Amino acid sequence: MTLVAITYHEDFGARGFSVLKERIRPSFEKLMRSRLVDGKEVQVFRARPAPLELVESCHTAAHMMNMKDDPYRDVAMLSAGSVMMAAEMVAKGEARRAFAYTGTAGHHASRGSCWGFCYFNDVAITIGHLRAMGLQRFLIVDVDPHFGDGTRDFFADDADVFHINMHSGKDEVHDPQRNNYDIGLSFGAKDDLFLSALKSALDLAADFDFQMAFVIFGHDSHQDDYGGFDLTFEAYPMMSRMILDAVEERGLVFVLSGGSCVHVAEQVIPDVIAVLAERYPA
Ligand SMILES: [Zn+2]
């Protein structure tokens, strides 16, 4: 069995959202030059677009109409398809863990609207698909420093989705009835604060019996990147290890979210995949 499946498509770098796309190809090439991708335990799979009917079932007709002629529509469909393919492989036992590259992000896409480089909610669409396959309960750990408002729109009232939403604002919501947790770290959170808050949030999820976990992985949290946290390179493997320990033997899918710095992506993406492959440091 594949230990880590990586879903990728060259269109993410060629046609992805302008702010996000420059990091794609260099980080993927760096990954391919490493010895991590061995074609056996760690393999790359070419992403396919998400089925239109599935995306339509998750978003409103008005939103689908607004997206109809959007220049990023096709790459957003492919991004959702990348996440879906990654999660499906894990759900079927073809891979233990996965890392899904994307060309647009998803966590600011609500059912009927979107903003912030997001068009379709890749993780919500994927959960819809997994539920049709029989899975029910999911953990979402959103470590992108921007508030995951679109994901919350989908799952606010759904207690079968445990949503940890780390962000650089101040809002601190703990709603155990509906399993919604906003962790507001304020602007400029450093490694220690971020990692200890993440640990506390994962401890809250320890009694939640989920079948698969998604990490909405924005490296715009790095101090050189554009988001509101102030993390160093050391935080990323530590964060990944902490999540892996919390998820244990269950399925785990990292979903690429915000971030534009090429040198950050070139380091943190291979580092995260090395942890998922249990080969860190590579
Ligand atoms: Zn972000």
C-alpha cells in the first residue's frame, strides 16, 4: 500500500490563482528531486476535475452561475478534484495518508459565495463525496491563519464535523455542542504559541470519534509569507508530527491552502510530506 499519495496537476502552477501559483512548480520540483518520492511508498497521482454534479450539490445554483465564466473556474474544479482524489484513495485503503496540491484555495468558499482566492470548497465537496461512500465523521484542522468562514458555513450545525479553526484574529469560540472551535491567536503568533494552542485544540478532539482528518494547510502562516502568523520553518514538521500523533491510524489528508512564497513552499511542503511518510528528517 502507498504510505503517502500526492495529488498534483501542472495546471495548478500554470493556471492557478495569481497569488498562489508561483510556489507550485518550484516546490513540486524540489519534492521530486528529493529521495522522498520513490514510486512505491510515496507516489504522485495526476489530479482530475471534481464531477460537476457533486460540486453543484454543494454550492447554490446562484453561486454556480456566478462561477460559470470565471477564469479560475476550471482550475478550481481541478483543485476540488485533487482533494477528492486524495481523500478517496485514503478512504479506500489505497493510501494511508495524502497531500493534495491545489491551484485555488477552498476555505473561504461558502455554499452561496466566495472570496480570498477560493471558488469551491474543496474539503466540503470531498466530505459530501465521502459521506456518499459511507463515512460520516470528520476532523478538520484549519491551520491557515485566515478565518475559515466558508468551511464554517458548511459545517456550523454539523456536530459530525469537528472544526478546529486557527486564525490570526481574536475570536475565541468553543462550542462543544456543535464541535466548532475558533482559536484566535492574534496577529504575529510565534511557533510556541501556535504549537501549544494547536496541541490544546487537538486534545479537545481526542474524544471525538472521527474517521478521517483534513488539514487545511496554508503556509501563509510563515513569517516570510503574507498571512498573520509569524512561524519559522521549524514549526511545520512539529505541527505535522503533532497532528499525525492525534490522528493515529485514521486517514489523514493535507490540503494545500494559502501561501505565495516560493522559498517557503520549497521547504515546508517536502518537510510535511516527509513527516507523513515517517521519514523526517529526510
Ligand atoms: Zn490564508
